[in-house]
Amino acid sequence: MRRYYNAYSRYLRSRFPQKVYKLPLDAGFNCPNRDGRVAFGGCTFCSNASFSPNSICPLKSIREQVEEGIAVYRKRRFGGEKFIAYFQAFTNTDAPVEHLAALYDEALSHPDVIGLAIATRPDCLREPVLDLLNDLQKRTALFLEVGLQSIHDETLRQVNRAHTFADFADAVERIKKRDLYLSTHLILGLPGEDREMMLKTADQVARMPIDAVKLTHLYIPRQSPLAQAYRRGELTLLTLSEYIQLICDVLERLPARLIIERLMGELDGEDILAPLWGKHKGEILEMIEAEFARRGTCQGILFRETSLSPIGNSA
């Protein structure tokens, strides 16, 4: 079967001899745009309950979460052999270095954990934290995720990210000085953005020294700040057909070397208000591949590094 994009699952198979899964963890962190240090309320699209199951339960130790997660994966997913401990909920570098080191080491203490994935923000990567991550990558597989969502500062302001694209570009430069694996998150369909703006984000990210991208459509969790705006009729969300077209447009612009860790957001569940496309993940992936087949294209076919504007120009 033809491969139209550089899937994360294929990357994992090429890097690890065993079947590997991510274990989502909640280490009890907050975010600086939630608790008043840079803003209040968090990102307007965010509700951790929609994607991080551990965030809706009483907080357990990292070791307990790892052991319970492994048991679930082995029962339901037929033979997960090794695991990446995924510090997913909220901002997972937002603490003193000593506390971070203890949490990461607790996850790595399980013999079947062979790596760490750490999700964070570009403004929570102080030099001592990056030094800690650099030390960790010398003894385990390390995957750093830094949220961006859009290169457009006005969009970032509207969704209450409370950082700028320049902050992200600075973080990328400092991360790659240590040669850390870096992925970023982009959301398609954010309020106020048209197709041209979204493609400009893809073009700008394409020329940065990033290893992987997580792409998602804007979906509305019931408990997110955006839910009220959606109920008032103030938001127009992407249809499934529009998203299929847009995700292929974006992938065509991303270099073929980039690993695609995710192609859509949450599709259903009690916490999801909209959109409800009535399709499961496998069906949508088949639709994306069918669209690529129709076009006769693939990831990277439109990538032109020399034609892009300098990093930092998000006007």
C-alpha cells in the first residue's frame, strides 16, 4: 500500500524492536495562562478531560498511573511490550528542576518504560530545564512536545495562549542546540483564521528545525471556554469534507522528513460538543489517503524551503 505521509506509527516501528505505546500521565501540573502568572482561564479550546483521562480522576502517583496504564494496554491492545511515559496533562516542565527530575525518574523506574514524552509550552523551557532534558536523552528515548497552534499572534491572543510566535521560535532554537527531538501542535480551524492563514502557519513551521507535527481540527469540549461561544452561534467549525481537503493541503507543504504524530483531534465522547462527524479515526484516515490518491500527491510535494519568508515573520 502506498504511503502518502510519514506516519508516527512507522517511525516507532523503525526505532524500537518491540511494539511500543504511549501511556498518558497527569503529574498534577498547571499552566501559567491558567493560574494568573501570564493569564487566567487557560486556552479557550482546552479541556484536559477530553484527551487526558487521568486528569478527571483523583491524582495518583506516577508509578501507579504507569502500572495501571500498562495493565489496560496489555488487556485491550493485544501485547504492548514497551511503553513511553507521556506527561500529557497541562504544562509538564512548569516546576523546579528537582521536582521534574523526580517525576521523570519515577516513570522511568518501571522496567517496561523505555522513553519519556513531555508536553509543554514555549515559555516554560528555562535553561536548567533544557539541561535536565538533555541529560535524560542520554539515557532514554526522549520526545519533547511544544504547543504552538498558530504562527499568528492575533490568533494566539484570541485563544489566550499568552505567548507569541517569537517565543516559540526562540524555544525551538534553544531546544535544537541540544539536539532534542521536538514536535509541535497545530490546530486547523481556529477562530478568525482562513485557509490562507492556516497554510501560512504550515509553510512557516515547515522550514523550522522540527522533527514532528501533531495536527488537529478545532473541536469544542463541553467544559472549554469556547463552548459558550459555540452555543451562541459565534463559531463556524470545519466540516469533515473541508478538513480532509485542508489536511492534505497542509501535508503537501510539510517536508517529507517530518513525522506526522497525529492527523485529527478527538472525534466523540461525552465531553465533545462539536463537531460530531459520525466517523471513526480509521474511516477518516482512509478518506485522507483517498484524497491524496485522487490528487496524485503526497506529503512534501509542495515544500519549497527557499521560497519561504524568514522565521519570526507571522504578519
